[in-house]
Amino acid sequence: MNIKLVGRINLLTLLIAIVSLFIASSLFSAEGGPCKDYGPCDEFQPELNNLESLQRGASIYLNYCYGCHSLQYSRWGRVANDLEIPEDIFIENLVLDTGVKMGDLMVGSMDKELSKEWFGVAPPDLTLVARKRTPEWVYTYLRAFYEDSSKTYGVNNLVYPGAAMPNVLAELQGRQRLTCKDIPIFAANGGEKRDESGNTLTEEKCGYLKVDANSGSLSVDEFDSFIFDLTNFLTYVGEPSRADRERIGTYTIFFFIIFTVLSSLLYREFQKDYH
Ligand code: HEC
């Protein structure tokens, strides 16, 4: 086979690979986004250097989630150390199990077999959940429970329809339900449709989440920031050295910029000798 032909075949394979990638991605998007019935997931920008938020997140996690979900790939000591929580305060306030040592993995206390019996599925370990699902997904999921009397625990979730997890934060968030709203009808040209007397025409659309006023102990904004801290903590746990990595990355880019400037100055110096 001559070299030209091999080159052509390689080019053809590459083209086929690119085209199939496009087809695959359009098929995937046709299935609906990762946040399912919710629509696009809400935005979430982690703040891995915000120690106060991470400390609050850890405390929320240990109080509300750790009873069901272990963090079996992280150790108590590492979390206390990274989050700069003094060990005695950490053990006294957050580690409810007195037999725990700081070097132990956070394996949880729930019996997998028993919990499978209770929920139908064992609550999964959440060490890597923010990497498996994305932090946006976790942030949206935790705020998308709504009342649904047809389900075992009386709740369902827009992001994870049919989830077997009870809404453990209902008391804080309040009663969230699905409601309908009248929204303006848009014409093909993008403008709002109006009747002869100039009133905007509307249609009823359903599937919006709404919390009954004053039914929870936190306001909507307070609950959002509560879930922000919790998701921030889960993002940290999934990749504990990410904050360091990002910091080192910034220094590295800074170094390259300086290095480029210096070498171009040197290049100009050398060029002078030629002329
Ligand atoms: C009473 C036990 C229980 C508690 C407490 C609980 N969960 Fe769950 N959780 C479950 C079960 C069971 C599932 C599995 C749902 C399924 O797959 O249908 C689950 C699933 C999840 C998932 C989806 C995981 C995945 O990738 O499929 C996330 C995220 C999650 N829980 C976060 C939390 C957080 C955060 C808390 C604390 C606020 C919490 N859970 C408290 C029982 C619990």
C-alpha cells in the first residue's frame, strides 16, 4: 500500500469518527437534559476556597445525610484538616459516633441490607456523586422534591423522577408542590400575541415548583444558600485537592507568561547581533 493511500484511509477514519460523534451527541440531547423534567439544571459555581461555606456544608451533611449516605473514600482527619476545623471541635460536634478515629474512612453506619429492604435501593455512597452527576445536577436535585401522594414517601423529584429518597429537608424548605401558571403566548416572530383590545394572550402551563408561603423554617433564598453550602461540600469531597490544583494552575500560567516575555526579550537581543 502506498503512503498516499494510507494517509487517505486515516483521513476517512477521522471523518467517520467526527460524524458519528455529532450523531451520538444529537441523539443524547434528544433524550432530554440531565435534569430531566426540571429542564436545564440550575447553575452552580463551586467556591472551594470558601472555608466557611465548606464547614457549614460538612455540618449539614453529617447532620442530615450521613445517617443514610456514607463518604467511604474520604477520611475524617482529611476533612477536618482541609476545612481547618480543630479536631476536638470536629469530634465533639460533628462526629456522632464516639468510636471513630481521625484516620478512619467515613464508612457510614447504615446496614446496606436493611436499607435496601426499607427503600428498595440502598442509599448510594456520595463521595463521588458530584463528579458522576455534576455539581449542577446535585444542586438542582436537592431543591426539586415536591409533594406527590402517589409515591411511598409522599414525594417525587423533578430531576430524578421516582427517586426512592425521602425528602429529608422538607421541614426546612416547606411544602413544595407542582403548580400551573399563565404564561404569555409568543407568535412566530418572537413577539407576545395580543387580542384586538391589546391584552396579552396567555396559556396555562404546568410543572412549576412552588413552596407554600411560610411552610418551612427557611425562606426560599435561605434554603438555596443552605443547599449551596451542602453541594459545595460534596464538590470538595469528590476532589479534595481541586482547590490546590487550581491554585497551582494559576501560578503555572503566570510563570509561562513571564517566561514568554523574558524569552522574547532575549530573542530580540540575539537578533541584534545579526544586523
Ligand atoms: C433516609 C435515608 C436518606 C437520607 C437521610 C438521605 N438520603 Fe439521599 N438517597 C436515599 C436513597 C434511598 C437514595 C436512592 C434513590 C434512588 O436511586 O431511587 C438516595 C439518593 C440520593 C442521591 C442521588 C444519588 C445518585 O447518583 O443516584 C443524592 C445526590 C442524595 N441522595 C443526596 C442526599 C443528601 C445531600 C442528603 C442529606 C441532605 C440525603 N441524600 C439524605 C436515602 C437518603
